[in-house]
Amino acid sequence: MSRLRRFLHTPEAVAGAILLAVLFAMALSASLLFPGDPQAIAGPALLPPFQDWSLPLGTDRLGRDVLAELFHGARTSLAVGLAAAAAALVIGAVVGTLAGFAGGLVDEVLMRIADAFQTVPGFLLALAFVSVVGPSLGVVVAAIALGTWTGPARIARAEVLSIRERDYVAGARVIGMHPLEIAFREVLPNALPPVLAMSSVIVAAAILTEAALSFLGLGDPNRVTWGGMIAEGRTVLRTAPFLSIVPGIALVLTVLGVYLAGEGIVETTAVRRGLS
Amino acid sequence: MSLLAVSNLTKNYRRTGKPVAAVDDVSFTIEPGETLALAGPSGSGKSTIARLVLRLIEPDAGRIEFEGSDFLALRGVALRARRARLQMVFQDPLAAFNPRATVARVLDDPLRVHGIAPRTERPRRIAALLERVGLAVDLAPRAIHEISGGQRQRVAIARAIATKPSLIVLDEAVSALDVSVRGQILDLLLDLQRRERIAFLFISHDLGVVRAVAHRVILLDAGRIAESGDARTVIDLPQSAVGKALVAAAPRLNRYRP
Ligand SMILES: Nc1ncnc2c1ncn2[C@@H]1O[C@H](COP(=O)(O)OP(=O)(O)O)[C@@H](O)[C@H]1O
Ligand SMILES: [Mg+2]
């Protein structure tokens, strides 16, 4: 309870939480408020914002409702961002735990693989992966996770290296527990806090990567994405700049919200740990 | 035949390049139901011997025979199965348990791992174990960090006896406890030994405690055996320099009479 109170007393955290709440509300209400295909033509092309109240943010080059696209785009951004970050955290935690706990050759091999992944910039890796496999929501998620898991893996490994020397790990061996059970049931849960502390940065980065991929035309073509909207608007940037500005602002606010709320959570739990 | 026969056990650690013998050519035996104490100054190799005997670390040389078979030859499943018979109690009972664990989970683990009781029967077994070590049954759902140090060490003993071992290694198991709690835990250990013929490898730097609970004692110095024999004889009239120094440092030797 006091953790929640401390969170609510941090203005940045509250601002982040509100931004995220709005984003989630948009994502969840998208098909309720804007049923049907958001990519269908809804009115005249290039209608500016605040002209027609049935199309409050106007229309794009093909006459599609910008507000509907914005709501449906929130869905894609959130879904891809959260799924990719979750995949990266899970892969990273598992690989880092195995490497740190097993040591020796297993550690060597896993960490060389992580090195290999880290030498290629995450975005290039995602770009190459999607270009080869083809754009779909699942592939985009996998592509982003592929470039992100090494960070969590290294942090998990470092934590596991210190935890595996503790008496309770020796105690688990003494009672005859299987090494894999020791690794994943005794060690991994205690190695998680510093890994989870990275999640806000990872989610924010995943959302930006998804937008960048979509901007380059490598997003799922059947879904509205903010990156895709920005790219669309770019062709008419001089005459209708709002088409790029609106999804751009949405993107910035989302990343800011994720980051502030995430930092707020880390901050309040860290304070709590420091006190106890 | 001895329950445990350790011969020529050696373990070297590298310190700043050159190897240092933490345990140097140590041999001893433990009979069923016997308490053998390992005493010696800090850094004399007591914990290293405990870890070697439990196969938590591997020796550089030597043999360990446990219950008539070569304990060092066991691997994988066979080793894990045999561990049921050879248990340990650590010095710091807080560090010895997963910080997220509850009392029930700590006691459930050995029962589950060794298939000692089916899931539905385990709560009853856990209750019996708690009772056996003098704890209230309603402690089971509590988190390990919520109970007192003395209670925690009783839980550690309950966990150690859950698989019906023939030997328990106790590495400074009472050293971190208050004097009054220490006496109660020692009483509990002696009672377990009397009724179930469990042997103890009892590690302590406190000769008063050793004299009260051990049948035989080995005094270690820098990884080697300096002196060994009947616990009272050795402690009442030590022959080695280490023995004399340890006795001189012990405050009052007949504090415990369990
Ligand atoms: N993991 C290790 N690495 C290096 N040296 C160690 C390690 N464990 C123990 N030692 C050394 O071995 C010697 C014996 O240590 P230990 O068995 O813990 O002694 P005791 O339990 O009698 O205090 C000490 O000199 C200690 O520094
Ligand atoms: Mg020690």
C-alpha cells in the first residue's frame, strides 16, 4: 500500500501512468469507438483536422479517418511493444540463468552467441529478419526480441553468478534437487528484480523499433501502425503536415509514458528495498 | 564397517597463483550413531571438509566411502538419490533458505524430490516433521524470514531429517544462536541421535559445545589433523599446540550439560 502511495507522490510517475492509461484506453476501445476497417475510406481526401466533427482529426491522402487510425495504431504499438519486450525478457532471463548457473562450456557458448547478436545493431538485425521472413505481427515481435534479449541476458547472468554461491543453492543440491530445478525455481526468481528493472526501457525501445520498421514499410501490412501513418504523411508533408505530426506526437507521448511509469515503479520498489 | 570413511582427502585452492592446501591429507571415520567433531581455528579447513564430504566441491585427491560404497564415483541421478542419506545443516539458517520460501515449501522439497510421500500426504508429513523438532504445526504457511533464528534452525533440522539420513553434517550449526536457544537445539540433536541413530559430523570452533556433544574430536590446523581422540580426553588435556591454544581461548568448558 505504502509503495502505491509513494508512487502517487512522484509527479513524473503519475504523469507516466496517466499517459499509459490513456494509451491503454485507446487501444482497448479502438474497435468499440471505430468499428470496421480503419483503413477504409471515410470521407474526402486530405481533410484538415477540426473541420468536420465526424472526422475530428481529418483524413489522410486516401480519405481514411486519422483518429480511427490513431486508435487502432495504439493497439499495434502496445501489442508489439509489450510482446517483444516480454519475449526479450523471457529469453534473456532463461539464457542468462543457464549460462550463469551452468558455467563452463555452456556459459562460454551462450555468451559467444550473445556477443554475436550484440555486434549487430538491434535495428539492423530486426530489419534483416523481417526482410527475409516477411512482415507480419509475429515476425515483427520476434525480430525486435532478437535484437533486445542480450541486455537482459547479461544482467540475469551477472546476478545468477552471485546467487549461485549462496548457501541456499548448496542446500538445494544437498537435498538432491535437479540442477535445472535449482536454476529455474531457486535461482531465477531471485535474479529477476534487476532484469525487470530494465523493462520500461525495453518496452519503449521496442515501440520505437516497431514504428521505425513500419515507417520503412516493414510492418504488418494488414494493420494500422503509427510508423506507417508517419510514412504515409511524409509524401504530403508540405501541404498536410498534421498527417505526420499527429502519430509522431502519439509515439513520443507513449514512449515518454512507458519510461516515466516504469522508472516510477523501479524507483518506489528500490526505495522500499533500501528501507527494509 | 564405518558409516563414513574418508582417506587422504586433499583440496587445494589457488591464492595469488600458487596452490594453498585448504585440506591436506585428512583421514577419518564415523560410525553409525556417532558424533565426530571437527574443531580448529578459523580457516583451518573445517567447512572445506564439510563441502567435500557433501560433494558440493570435488577433492583433488582422496577417497570417501559412504555406507559401504565409493561416494566419489556417484554421478547424476545416483548421486542425487544417495543424497537422501547424507544431509547438512548450515550456520546461518537465513542464508540457507531461499528468501522467497515458506516453512512448508522448505520441508516439502526433500519429500517431493525423493518421492517420499505423494502430494496429498505431504502436508501431514510436514506437520509431523515440525512436531518432531518441537515447532507448532501452524508455522507451516509462514515465510522463512518471518520466524525467529532458533525456529529457523529447527526448520533446517526438520528438513535435514525429512529423508531419514544416516549422517548429518552440521557446519557451525549452533554458533549463530543465543546461548539459551543453543542449549535447546543441542538437546534436540542429541535426542534425534539417541532415537534414530543418526551420526553427526559436528563442526564447531567452540570446544565447550564439542565437549558436551561429541564422542570423538579431530583438531585441525591449516588443513591437517593436529590431534584426534576421545572428545573429553583431548579437550581436557590437549597435546598439540593448536589444541592448547583452543582450550586456552575457550571461556568455560562445561557450560552445556545436555
Ligand atoms: N572457494 C575458495 N577459494 C579460495 N580459497 C578458499 C575457498 N574456500 C576456502 N578457502 C580457503 O581454504 C582455507 C580453509 O577454509 P575453510 O574450510 O572455510 O575454513 P574454516 O571453515 O575452518 O574456517 C582458508 O584458508 C580459506 O581461505
Ligand atoms: Mg567455516
